[in-house]
Amino acid sequence: MALLAVQEQGYTSVTAKGGALVVRRGAKEIISRPVHEVHELQLYGAVELTAAARWLVLDRRIDTIFLTRYGQYRGRLV
């Protein structure tokens, strides 16, 4: 199991595609990870979590942590 930390700022989003979490910056795909490999998702700053990705992490019980771009804790989706 892996930690997926998304720190890239500027039009960055986490989306769901099939059984994977996909990090995009604008139209460009940065990384894709099968959801069964991810145990924690950390989102730093202005990173968007799409509705489809939100439902996927909730369904798979992936702990999702929201932080400021500097790493200060803001909240958690469990």
C-alpha cells in the first residue's frame, strides 16, 4: 500500500478513471495509481478532488487528508 501525496499547485486535480486515482494538471496526466495500491491520499493547497474521486476514496475507505500548501492540517475525509 502506498501514500499518494499531491503537492503540485495550479489547476491540479485528482480524478477517478476506472479503478485508478489520476492526478492531472490541466489536461496533462501526471500520475495514475490503481486504487487498491493507495492507503492514504494527501492533498496540499489548491488541489481539487473531483466528485468521482471523492466517491471512490469513500467507497475504498482511503483516508484523505487536506493540508495547506505549507503542510498545515486543514481536515480529513474518512
